[in-house]
Amino acid sequence: MSDANPAAPAERFNYAAHLFELNRGRADKTAYIDDDGSLTFGQLDDNARRLAAGLLAAGIRREERVLLLMHDNNDWPVAFLGAMYAGIVPVAVNTLLPADDYRYMLKHSRARAALVSNALMPVLREAMAAGEHEVETVVVSHADDSLADGEQAFDAFLAASDPLAAAADTHRDDPGFWLYSSGSTGKPKGTVHTHANPYWTSELYGRGVLGIGEDDVCFSAAKLFFAYGLGNALTFPLMVGATSVLYAGRPTPDAIYQRLLAHRPTLFFGAPTGYVAMLASADIPANEQLALRLAVSAGEALPADLAQRFSQQFGVDVIDGIGSTEMLHIYISNRPGEVRFGSSGYPVPGYDIELRGDDGQPVADGEIGELYVRGPSAALMYWSNRAKSRDTFRGDWTRSGDKYVRNDDGSYTCSGRSDDMLRVSGMYVSPFEVEATLLEHAAVLESAVIGKTDADGLVKTKAFVVLAQGGQASAEELQAFVKQRLAPHKYPRFIEFVDELPKTATGKIQRFRLREREAAAGE
């Protein structure tokens, strides 16, 4: 590991308490701005410690889990840090999932409470209806008059307790929070991070690469429930006393530009799909109306042409990088003033990278290898999944599942995924899950799903569909069918009807044949 690492946190370390102590002298400064108002550092500290006391008073004990299902607003950091302050483990989950996914997460995490946005209460109630959960306390952010028995308004929950005087005496290696990461089976994996892990990403990437400071204003299109968004809008700015802008809605170009104009962020965090949409907008503001000093991209590889067009349009560097839920944030990145377009950049100091061949040995520069990363922010494990944990976390090294090439100048260029998993709009999609959903349609006999690169160089989902004898269905009908059953980013953007699918002698679908066919068609 690089000698550039900052000093490790003390063994007895509570991450929330660490942040509150860092910002003790900024009580009146604005920490967060959402569509309903602002939250100062002092209010964040007070409210989080009230929430911590409330969770403990509700009978939730150290290291037990609470589900955090909330849109990005000022209550989100209060909930996340309040739980950690009490030594309770927040489980931050995607707000775009169907009830079945939340039902699984509640059962899998054995969450004792749910902290949820009012707009998401219908899907949470549906998830809890089966009774396969241990939730006893439901706290609702921005609650209305529709609260049922056992559900409490967030503000009233805070007001009912005095701030917890002292943080839980946690160890830096204690479980601090979970994030769910999709797996090749389609079942989400509970990725367990420690109290120290966000300290390391903040120091190594937030401070070391972004050079983030107290005068910065951050706005992340990626939401807080993502590892990427969590760093962008919580751990990095709170480490230095910067301000963050939160937006609960869908980050459309109009919504992004409104906030870039109104709050004048200096750091913007997005993903390639979003950058394409921003450049296609008819309402791009003039550069002199903005205060941007840097844009960041992650979630999927940023095509060189797209990066160059964005930089030319806005007059700032857009630095691409690769991170993961397992490593918590970006560990290979371009640098401000040192951008190699089309690459993920260079190892972040503090992280080591190896590219290995099928034999497990390092490959030479210019050769494709599977990316392994070593660094202090690696997750502990996948909860209750020993086999997958052993496959991913290999001693000091974490297996990324990505294929990369190391270039002559030490930068790294993405060559795709090691398995059939797709990364669409920064989120993993399991082809098997989409295929299984398509098969639920009466007209579908078989299907196979691969990634298709669109005109902007971004990966989208494509389904090859064989209709059952006598079956009839349009592409639009099948797309709507999948949208109703899976998270929005998973539906196939392209559908091609075929007479048969390529298969092995044993009947397994050969997706690589379809990928080869797609590549040939694009030449």
C-alpha cells in the first residue's frame, strides 16, 4: 500500500462522532440544502443525536440494523449518522426497487426499524405485509395525515428525546453501515462496511484527489444510497465543513441545471448517462452563470468523446474513475489537470491495483486482465453469504469483476465486465433477472439479455426474444411488462425478435455469440 496514506483513526472510533467533532466550530454554517430548506452543522449534530437516543429508547441495540429507505433530503444524513452515533447499523437501500426486493432486504438484514420517506410508505407497507420481518418501529420523514398505527413522524420522533450525550464506544473495525450490491443471481448482497471505511475514502479520494475544502458546495446526481453518492454528498463534504445540495427527485437535465444555477455548486458528481442528457438539453446555462470548478464521473466507463464535449462545453475538467460498493468509493481516477480521456485514470494513492489473467498471475501492460484492488476501505463481507464473500474478498485483495488494461503511462482503461453482469446508468443489471421476468409474459418462449453500446458509447440493455408458437407481443408491450416488475433501470432499451437463440450442446444460451453478433452489426 502507498506511503501516502494519512494516519489511521484511533482504535476506538465512531464515525458519526468524528464528523460532529470536526465541525464543532461550524454550528451556524449550512451543511445541507434541500427543496424545503437548509440544515446547519449544529442542527445536524443535535438532530442526529436525538435520533440516536430515540432508536435506543425504542429498544434497538448495538449492531442491530435499521432500514434507511429515504429520498435525498435533509433528514437522510440525520438518520444515517444518528444510527451510527448510537452504534446501530443503518442499511441504506435503493429507493427505486419493487416491494419484493424490500421484503427480501428486511428479512435478510433482520432490521428492527425502518426510517422511510412518506412517499415510499406504500411500497414499504406492501413489503411488510407478508410479515417476514422484525420491524417494530417505523419513522416517517415528511409524514402526512395517513400514518397508521406504529408509524411515527420523523420530527415528532426527534422531539421526543434529548440528544444522546455520548456516542457508542465503537471500534474502527466494527460494522458501521450496510449498502446492498446486486449479484449475478439478481439477489442483492448486504455489503458490510466499518466505521473507519468512510474515513479512508474521504481522506484518500475526497481530500487527496478532489482537494475538497470548506468553501466547496457539492451537488451529486447520484443519490445517497449509492456508495458513490454517499461519499459525494455526505462523507466528503462533512469531513471538511463543505455544503451539500440534496434533491429528492429524478436528476433530469432541467433539475440539475436549476440547482447549478440556484446554489452554484463548485463540485458536480454525475454518471455518463446523465452527462449525455445534460449536453442534449436545449437549456444549457452559460458558463458565467455557474461556479463549477470540477465535474466527476463514475458508475460506468466515460467515453472519451463525451468527456471532451462536456469539458469543452463547461470549461472544467470532468474526471472519470472506477469504484465499487465493496470498496465504498473510487480507487482509480483521473486527476484535475491530468485527464486521459477514455480511461479511468490512475490508482488513487493508498490503493494498489493488480490485473490478473485466468491463471491468477499478473498480466503485462497492454494485456487484458481482471482487476483486483487492495486498500483500507474494503468491506468486511457480504452478510450471510460466505461463498460469495470468499470469492470477492481474497485476503488483502478485492476482486472487482471488471476487465482492464494498464496503459504505458500507468493509467487504466476499462474492457468490460468479467461475467455477464451489465452496468446500466451506474447500476448493475443481472441478465438472468431480466430474462426470467420476460419469460413471465405469456407470449415469450425464450430470451437472452446482453449489453448494447448506444450512439453515445454507453451500455444499455438489449433482449433477444423468441416468441411462443402463436404468441404475439410488441417490443413496447414487453418493455412495459418488465418496467412494472423490476426497477426502472433494468428494462430492455432494445428488443430484437429472433427465431432461435445460440446454445451449447447442453442447452445453455451462448450470450457471447449474441455479443459477437452485435459487435459485427455495429462495424
